[in-house]
Amino acid sequence: MTHQVRRTGTIWLIGALAGLLLWTPAAPGLAQSAAKPQGSFAEQLRGELEKARRQVETLYLLRLTETVALSAEQSAQVAAILRKAQETRRALLEERRQILQDLNGLLAAGAGADRVKPKLVQWEQNETRLGRWRQGLFQDLSEVLSVEQQGRYLLFDEQFNTEVRNAVLDLRRGGAEGRGE
């Protein structure tokens, strides 16, 4: 029963954080902006998204520590590895987003194969680096975790990502139903 209550609470928290990622700024952010101008809407949105991202990463680490049964020392080491890995991942994903945006612009402008092909090559290289990033993360974690913990990590990571994805989908469905779409 306790596991079910904790799971429901965790799913609710993930959903709330995912909702924040989707529909930010929240009411407190709006109240602050009414009292004191805090920059553009886009800047406020970026700030709220960054805050939500940090909260999800904290939740991830807390649940990972519990699920994988990390010692305090392992938890600190894993946190450092994950922080560094996520910075690298964000840079790779930003590069990917830019490549796809450039590709879209080229195709919309009717660019020829001689201009499109280099973007496709860049995309392939980026995808390769993203794959290597995931393998490198696992290798780094393998230096800290026992074999059993490595297995638990893989299962936890998959389950956590699935829960977040499902929470976002549930929020989107709920939001669409609430608007009568």
C-alpha cells in the first residue's frame, strides 16, 4: 500500500512538473511580473522551464538513489556524472535542433542537393554523438555502480522516462479535454 501511495504521489509530482514544462509561466510567476517587471515573457518562460528541469533532475536523482540503493558516496558520484552528462546532452540536443531548423529552412527555400546533403551529414554525426553519449554515460556510471546496481539503473531509467512521457501525455489529453478540443 505504501508503495502505491508513493507511486501515485510521484506520478502526480512528475505530472505537475511536466505540466510546468508545458504551460509555464505558472500563476506565481505572473503575480511576480505584475508586481515587478522581470523581463520578457520568453525570458520568464525560460527561467520557469529551467527551474522545472532542475526539479525533475532532483526527483530523478532522489528516486534513483532509493531504487538502486546507492550509498551516500555513490549518490554524490552519480550526481556529478549525471550533471556533466546532462550538460553534454543538452548541447547535443541544441545542436540537433539547430541542424533540423537549418534543414527545414533549406528545404522550404527549395535548396538543391548540394546544400541539403551537408546538413544531412551534420545530422548523422550528431546522432552518432548522441548514441555515444548514452554509452559513455553508462560506462561512467559502471565505474561507480556494482553489476546489480547497473541493471537496476537501466530498469529505473527506462521506467522513469516512461512515467514522465505518460504524465506529459495525460496532461496534454486533460488539457485538450478541458478546452473542449
